[in-house]
Amino acid sequence: MAKGDGKVIAQNKKAHHDYFIEETYEAGIVLQGTEIKSIRAGKVNLKDSYAKIENGEVFLHQMHISPYEQGNRFNHDPLRTRKLLLHRKEINKLIGLTKEQGYSLVPLKIYLKNGFAKITLALAKGKKKYDKREELKKREAKRDIERAFKERQYM
């Protein structure tokens, strides 16, 4: 399977709007007890989450996994920090790249691959306000062109 294949559970659509995506990495997630059941049920939110490198390990912060309904006392903290599983070479490369000004690690999507929860992590550079406006203008122009072609075909 290629990187990012599998059943997509949740996506961070705002990441493409707020960042320039430089590189992507596939990482496993260390989960506790009922978290995987909540993920399979699609109760995950990546909206404000980010990854950080601490002591040579990558951790995911602010990813919300809702408590499992039948989990009773075995449930977990929804916003706990979760460890990501990457190869040592990838972590060392990311340490060097994230030290540069403006680069950060942003999760793009979470999916199931061969029964395991995986996350696509992106090395991203933040966009300025004018970059976002320019992208919106390009998208709007592209829509107008496609609309004009569509109208022309019907005539």
C-alpha cells in the first residue's frame, strides 16, 4: 500500500488553507484501551492539533478522541498527548527541519491501515494573510473558467 492508503477516518481540511505543505510522513499512534474503538467509530477531531518533538520523540498534542460510549471507567482523557511512531532517521531529519524559522508539524489525516491507526504528518510552513487571499482568488478564477466552459458546451 502507498502512503496514505486505507480507510480515512478524519481530515484536517484547514491545514491546506493555513500552511504550505512541504513533505508528508506516515506515522503510527500509541493508543490506550478504548481509543481505537472511538477512532473506528469516527469520533476524532484533528482541527487544532499539532506535533512536537520532545527528547528525540514525536508527540501529538490537542487531538481530540471522544470517550468510547461503552467504555465506562476504562475511558481515556480525550485531549491527552499521544506518542507518534516514526523511524529514527525520519525523526532526526524532522528535528533539523523544524528548527528552521516558520516550519511546524501538522497532522493532515488519520486513517486505518491493516487494522492499525496511522496519521499523515506534514512538514508545513505557515501562510501569510496575503497568500491565503491570493489562493482564494486563483480558486475563484478557476471556478469561473470551468463554469464558462460548461455553459459553452450546452449551447
